[in-house]
Amino acid sequence: MEIKVLEKGDKNMRLLIKGVDTPFVNALRRNALAEVPCMAIDDVVIIENSSVLQDEIVAHRLGLIPLKTDLDGYNLPEECSCKSEFGCNLCRVTLTLDREAKEGTVTVYSGELVSENPNIVPVSDKVPITKLVKGQKLRLEAYARLGKGKNHAKWQPVSTCTYKYLPQIKIDSKNCDACGKCVEICPRKVLEKSEGKIEIRDLPACTLCQDCMDACPKEPSAIEVGWEENAFIFSLESTGVLPPERIMEEAVKILEKQLKELASQIKVRKT
Ligand code: SF4
Ligand code: SF4
Ligand SMILES: [Zn+2]
């Protein structure tokens, strides 16, 4: 297997993975989406809510606020040694909110949640929870825990996680007269005309739409778009709860665990 990092930011990552097949990259994608845990609010005790939103709606909105996650400091409640429905310091984090509109109308934002652990806080301070008019109050205690995206989307650490085949573009220089029609039609600006020749400017951006082939006036087309077997561009965008490389690392670890489990099950059945 060959891996090249094409792009890496605080929240996103793009990899070129060669020498693997579709089920392998799809297993990584599925693990990143559904199996890598992250923190989200799961229980809310409303002490006072005189806002226009019902308690259930406020609780639902709180659940969907992405929280920075410390995977090494917390256990999944089902794996925690406390075995308690209420959780303990190793599987639960308490956040509180106490807000009253003293004057006019105010918006209550995620940044007003006070966490008992400064590392487990909303990714963004600017997620609106509700609005309060003069005299209205919102007081609550919220409990966050680790969970998995397969149980609820609020525990999904990625906003997108996709893969596509690595494109292959061939230009027949004998047939091509550099008319530039393929360059003009390409929605992703993959091609460029330089010194009377068509060149590939940004291959990974190609979506394999084949519009360039259709636009080519030559018969047969002087440009041919296909894809490389067993080579993929894997893109991942974190919601901000975990760094993208940590999500990938965890997805790989989980895949390894799943394969070991499969091997041990096969062994048991054989004996
Ligand atoms: S297949 Fe589509 S995206 Fe790729 S180079 Fe051709 S027009 Fe551009
Ligand atoms: S449209 Fe066809 S002939 Fe024109 S530049 Fe592109 S490949 Fe060459
Ligand atoms: Zn616990």
C-alpha cells in the first residue's frame, strides 16, 4: 500500500491511497462515520425554561452541538468500569447553562455552556440554542458522553467522508489540435492550455464527469478520461471534535480490531 497526503488542514484531510481495493477504503469510510467515538450531550436536566422553545427542542439542539473530544481521557459508558446508568468522571462530563434576559431580546449561544472539563467544550461558541425576551430564563444541566455515529448522527465525528477513484486522463497529442474546448467545459479546471498544448493542471480535482470527452470535436475523442484500479482519493472533513488524522488513526485501529474478531470467530467455528 502507498499513501500520500495530498492536503491537510485543521479540519480536513485528503489522501491518495494506492494498492488497495474498494471494500478496504469503504470499510475505513464506514468506520470514520459510524464507529469512531466522539463526545455529545446525551442527557439534559432542565431546571427552568421559560423560552419559546419546548424542553425537548432545547435538549435536541444541545445534543447536536459538536464538542471537542478527549478520546484518551474518557471511556465509552458501556465499557466503563463504573457500570452505572448515571456514569462517572471517566465516562460523563457535566455542562451547565444559566441565562436570563435582563433587557430586550438575547440569543443564547453554545459558548455560554460552562463545562466541568475545559477540554470538553463546544467546537464553536456561536451555535445559537434559543432566544430569550426580557424576563425569560434558561437554566439547565447537560451530561455529555462518548458515543458512536451508528447510534446517533450527533456522535459522528466527520461532516463528510468520501472516496473516489484516482482519475487517469490521456490526451492523444497527434489527434489534438489544442482547440481548448475541453479546457473551457471542465467544471473543475483540471485542464489548461499552455504553449499550444493541453496539460493537466489538477488531476485529483477531476470528477470523472467526461464532459471534456463529449466536448472534443475529434472523432474519436482526442481526450480520454478513465480511472486507475486500486488507487483512491480519500477525503475526510472533521466536525472539529477531533483532528482529522486522529479520526483516520482510530478508523484503522477499529478495522484491525474487527478483523481480529472475525479471525477469532472463524477459529472458534472450525474447532
Ligand atoms: S472528466 Fe470532467 S472534471 Fe475530469 S477533466 Fe474532464 S471535464 Fe474536467
Ligand atoms: S477538445 Fe479535443 S482537440 Fe480540442 S484541445 Fe481538447 S482534446 Fe484537443
Ligand atoms: Zn463510568
